[in-house]
Amino acid sequence: MSSPDERDRPLFEPGRMRAARSPAGPSGGGDEPATLTVARVTAMIRGALTSAFPKTLHVVGELSNVSRASAGHVYFTLKDATSEIRCVMWRSDASRLKFDMADGLA
């Protein structure tokens, strides 16, 4: 599980980011930051996740921090003894649940 400090930290901190370096910038020295479009970064992430996980994945854990938004989405954390994953279930999927999601369910 994450420490309290890690949970309070924002997911994105621009000030802590280090620019990726291109193999060879205009000067040929490789010290120019790489510039990628949002579409390219998204494609890279999709490719990395697609190749890293099977097509169907079942995750086992305990529910915590279950919260239903007024729009019908369900926000929750799936955790075990050492780790946690923050999740969102969209309204269309949440409406098909055959049980009530509640903290402590495993």
C-alpha cells in the first residue's frame, strides 16, 4: 500500500519532470529535449500496456474508498496488503453490477 505522503502527492508534477533527451538534437549532441505530440505519447502508452498485459485480466483485491458520483460513476481503490490501484467504473458498467460495492468487500 502507498504511504500517506505518496497518496497526497499529485499524480503529475510538472516541476519534477525531467525532459527526455533526443538521441541527436539539431547540434548532433543528443542534448535537445525530445518533443512528442499527445497522440504519439498516447500511442506509446497504449502499445506498452497492450504488450505488457493479456487481453483479459482479472484482478483480485479488497475494495476501499468506494464513492458514487452524482453522474453514476463509481470511484474506488482496489488493494491488497502491499499495493493499491485507484479505479473508476463508468456509469454504464456500474449500472449492470449485481451487488452493491462497499468498502471491505474482497
